[in-house]
Amino acid sequence: MSLPTRRIGGTSVPIPGWGLMGFSAFYSTDKSDEDFIPNFKVAYEAGCTMWDTADIYSRSGLGQNERLVAKAMKALKIPRKDIFLCTKFGFGLDMKVHGDPAYIKQAIERSLKDLEMDYVDLYYQHRVDPNTPIEETVKAMQELKDAGRIRHIGLSECSAETLRRAAKVAKIDAVQTEYSLWETSIETNGVLDACKELGITLVAYSPLGRGMLSGKFRKHSDLPADDWRRTNPRFSEENFSKNIQLVDQLASFAKAKGCTAGQLALAWVHAQWDGIIAIPGTTRIEALEENIGSVKVELTKEELKEIRAILDQFPVAGTRYDAQSLKGLNI
Ligand SMILES: NC(=O)c1ccc[n+]([C@@H]2O[C@H](COP(=O)([O-])OP(=O)(O)OC[C@H]3O[C@@H](n4cnc5c(N)ncnc54)[C@H](OP(=O)(O)O)[C@@H]3O)[C@@H](O)[C@H]2O)c1
């Protein structure tokens, strides 16, 4: 099966993309990097070749996830040109956000070294640095583009206002932000409208609600003890029992439609606008294949209306990040 494509800047990219974070950060795994090489083979052979990593996806220091990409591509002899590789900079080892030109210049060199590549296809600022004007950050990113170190410029979790300012300095090709059946704030905070108006691709992260929308978790204690989601407000014991109602409603809808709950979630994201690319993350081959299969699910206008009615009836309980992290979003 060849996958449908959508555009990022002037480049056609197959959908869905693939989020690699779970291999190296935030979510619990008992496997080592080498165990995951077969997953990359399956993705590559299925044509799922837009891969999303970040320098901060790492259990110690920076770059573990980027080094895994390099390891997999080398082991599988995947030609560089066959992958649309996206990575991000911004969080330093001090966990503060840095967007000044000197930081960016050393961050790209470290990422390229870890990736064993001489360019990145899409380079994002992971979070907007409140202490550096966005114009300075984006100018530095444009210089990387002019030098051939990156091919497209992206921002993650920016506000609509910041995006508009950035777009006056350089061509912004993509905005990455959370968007899913349980996180729709970009529909009302101006970000989605700004992307549409400026012709910027919206890359939807956590499109499966960090796994919740797949139905794999039934209760708070299903999350492993060392899993970051245990600390996320939407997965708290109290909110879990409310949010599972939405999940169950959507799962019943998916069952009647003849697809899985996860596939419904991904098809819904892609149905909202043809400028959106979802990047579901998975560390398992069966789930990867299931997510890729979501492109076969088509939702009618009537079905989209019915799904909206479910969202209205079962509002999500809890904020999407804790109070401290929320301060770093939508700047
Ligand atoms: N820019 C940012 O700030 C930011 C923030 C978060 C994430 N991201 C990016 O977005 C990507 C995706 O987001 P995410 O990983 O947070 O959330 P997600 O894609 O919504 O969900 C991932 C979770 O769902 C599970 N899963 C995936 N496919 C499944 C399936 N078919 N059936 C059952 N469970 C399934 C995964 O577990 P298994 O591994 O066990 O399948 C994992 O626990 C990340 O990998 C990362 O690249 C970016």
C-alpha cells in the first residue's frame, strides 16, 4: 500500500507520521534501543517515513532518540533521502528553554552528529523562549536553512501571535502542537486559523491522547509506576474515571464503524483539515501497523457531526499538562 501524502512546505510527506519519543523518554519501556530496530524496518517498508524525534527525547543527556534513528538507519541500510526526519531543539540540559542564535547553532550541530546526517528535513523550536524575541530565533533558523543544515522551519506550541510574527521573518513550514479528540484548544485559540491563513502545516502530536484514546488504559494504576503520565492531570485517579466515559463512547462509535478506537482518533484528526499530519507514537509493531491502517478509514460529514456531539457531551477533565508546564505553552 502506498500511503497518502500531504505537504510540508514544498515537500510531499506520507501520512501518518511516526512519533519516536516513547522509545527514549516519558513513557515506560523495559526494552533497550537495539530491540526497536525491527520497528524501523516495518515503518520504512510500509512507507511511513516521516519520523519525529527531538534532542530532549533521552533518558540521560541529550540525543538518545536521535542516536537510535542513526543506529536503525545504519543497521537497515536506509538511504538518507528516503526519510523525512524531523527533530527539535530548545530544552537545554538545565530544562530551561533556549532560543538564542548561539544556542541554536550548537544545538543543530549536536543533533546532526547524533543523527549521523548532514541535514534535517524539519527543524522545530520545541518551546518558544520567553527571553529571546521570536524574530531572532527564526532568523537564526533561516540561516541554518540557507547553509543547507535544515530544509524546513517549524515551531512547536507557539501562540498564534508569535506564529504571525515569526512568519514575517521567514517561511514557517509547520507548527507542531497537541491536537486530538481530547485536546481541541487550537480550534479556538487562533493557532489553527493562523496555520490555514498562512499555509502552514499543522503537525498534530499526541493524536491518540497519549494512548488514552486507544482504550489501552482502563484505570490510573494501569500506567507503569515510572511512567510520566501518572503525573499528568488528565490521567489522575479522579479525572481518569471521568475521561474513560469519553473513551468508551468513542470506542463504541469505532466498533460500529468497523475500525479500532485508535484508528478513529487518527482518521478524525486527518479529517479536520487537509493541512494536518498526525504523528502517533508507538513502540510496538502491531500498533504501528494499526496506526498506518487508519488512512483507510474515511469519516462522512454526518459521522463527524456525531463525533462532535460526543465530545460536547463528555468534556475532558483535567488540564493537558501540570500547572508548571502549562506556563511554557502557547507563548
Ligand atoms: N512537540 C511536543 O511538545 C511533543 C509532545 C509530545 C509528543 N510529541 C511527539 O508526538 C508523538 C506522539 O505523541 P505521544 O507519543 O505523546 O502520544 P500518542 O501518539 O497520542 O500516543 C502514544 C501512546 O499510545 C500508545 N499507542 C500507540 N498506538 C497505539 C495503538 N494502535 N493501540 C494502542 N495503543 C497505542 C503508545 O503505546 P505503545 O508504545 O505501547 O504502542 C503510547 O503509549 C511523540 O512520539 C513525539 O514525537 C511532541
